[in-house]
Amino acid sequence: MEHKESFFRSIGKDNRYVVFNLFFAYFALGVALIMLGSILPALKEDYSIGYQVGGMLLSVQSVGYAIAGLGAGFLPLYLGLKNSFILLASGTCIGLGMLLVNGNPVWLLIAMALIGMSKGAVTNYNNQIMTDLAKGNAGPLNLLHAFFAIGACIAPVVVLLCGKVDPTGWRLAVLLAAVVAFLGLLAMFRMKLGSTGSVQSKSQESKTVSYGFFKEKIFWVTMLICFFYQGIEGAMMGWLTSFFVDSHVMTDNFAQVVTSALWIALLVGRISCSGLASHFRPYQMIVAMAAGQLLFLYMLVSSRSFAMMMVATIGLGLSMSGMYGTSVSNAGDLFTRYPVCMGFFVLMTSMGAVVAPAVVGMVAGAAGMRIGLSVLLIAAAALVVMAVYNLLSVRKGLSSKIIE
């Protein structure tokens, strides 16, 4: 707590307002994205779409995320950081509104792509601005990501409550999520992003773009860690409720509650990681979280009892909790030294979230959701390998060297 208070005191009034907006933006994004997974069974039924189309919807969201992640690195050079942020973040409101209008697969794909673009922008700008303000400290970054988890915890409960109010309650839930996202956009107009000293101020000095980060090993190692993690997270976010429903060990409504349990665990984990960051190095935390993801994911897909599935879900949430924020910190000052680096980082890591949900959907359509979700064990094993390699590289001093 003392560290967080000193952080807020040190950044000044204008930047505190910026940080609170970053928190709310991630909160709204957490509500919207996890709600999409929670309503997917009802949306599939109402619009008569199957597992394969459902997987495509989740994957195209990640395609939009990747495109926006890349564009977000360049747009501030011409539009300014705040205008770019607001423009791209508006995709959440528009996309959620489109989901309520029509069930045509192409229309739904466009809607999900817009939501994905908003996710890419918020992820890019939130992490880059916070990294600059926190000077690479993992604590504020994990606190930032905790607000995503807060929104994610609330989303399944909102879907459940809306379902009790109205037979087509998923529509009311989506409308509420759109309103929350719109309120976040309105608040952004008062931000003074130039005072952070990040992308906007640098872009005003020069429009020269450096790609030197491609020659740094730490970029590639950190990118691969996030690539495999994003694949696991993207598939779990989209398919977890469907997995619980199809497992037949709990009712459809209770599946929403269990999905919330995952994100409560993520919230607890991210707050804990914010404190642990002052005692452990990022490369140490990454190894522990990667090993936990492999262990608990295996428990989840192999267990058929309610108790074990609950334990696995909570353990998986704790293991996933601080992976992204800690991985960004693992890269040190890389994103500060190269303003467009975050855009390429988001683009490349998000490919994991593009491929994994679609593969899970295709396998689930042919062999069932349990087998489909088991595919993620491959990504989890690869994540452990990269985490160990990162640990060994840092200890040998290789990460800071330039590729010859």
C-alpha cells in the first residue's frame, strides 16, 4: 500500500486523472470482453450458429485486436495520443450495439472485429502510458490489470441477473456493457496525455520511427511468452462458460458463477502480484505463473468432478493473473525507448489469441468441448519452455545484448 501511495503522489494531479481513466478503460473492457464469452451460448442459440462460427467470432476479435495494436503505435504520430485513444476505443460501443441488431454471421464478425480493435487500442495505450509513468515497475502495471479483472468478475453476474429479468437477458447485459464503455469514452476527453511524456510528446518532436527493438533478444523472448499466454487467455475467455455448460456437472446459470470465480481469482492474483513485484524479479514470477497454468489447465480438462473443476479454475486464474503486466515489465525500458514497439508487440502476441480460440472451436465441433480445450495444453507447455529460457537468459546476461 505504501508503494502505491507514493506512486500516486509522485505523478501529479493531471497524471492521476489519466491513470484513473486507464483503470476505468480496463474495467469497461473487462466487462465487455468477458461478457462476450458469457453470452456466447445464448447468442449461438438465438442466432443459430455453431461451434465453428463461434470460434471464428472469438478469433476475428483477436484479428481486430492485432490490427489496432499495430495502428495504435502509428496513429499518435498524426492524430495525437488522446484522439487516437478515443477513436479506437469507441469500437467497443459500436461493436456491442451491432451484436443487438442482426445475427448475420458476417455482421457479427464485423462487430467482433470492432470490439477487438478497441481491445487492442486500450491494451496498447494503457500499458504504454502506465509503463512510462511507473518507470518499468511491475506493481502499478499489475494494479492496472486488476481493474480488467474487476470488470471480468462482474460480467458473468450481470449476464446471470439480466437473464432473470428478461428471457433474452443477454441483450440487456450487452446494452449495459455498451453504456459503461460509452461513459469511459466521455471521461477521456478531459485527459491531458501530453504530460505523461510518452508517445505524444515524442511524436511532436520527430516523426522518425526506429525499429531497433527487432534486434533485441528481450523483445523476442517476451513476445513469445505473451504469444502463448494470449492464446490460453483468449480461448479461456471465450470458451470457459461453454466448457462448463457442456461438461454437464453444473447448471447453465451456475456456470456463470463459476466463470466469475476465475476472474475473482485473477483479481486477487493481480493485486497480489502488485505487491509481490517488489520482492521478486519479473523473470522469476513468469516461471511460477507459467508452471501454474500448465498444472491447473491439465486439472481442468482432465477432471469430471465439480470440486476439482473449481480448484482448477481458481488455480488457473491465480496463475494467469499477473502474466501480461509482469511480461511487459520483463522487457524493461524497451517500450519507452521505442514508441512503436508496443504496437508490434501487441500485433505479434495477439496472433496466439487469433489461432487458439478458432482451433478450440474446430476441435470442439468434431470431438467435443473437453477435447477442444485440451489443445491449450500445447500452448501451456510451450509457455513453460519460454519462461525457463527467459530465466536462464537473464541470469546469463543475454537478454540485454543485441543480436549480431
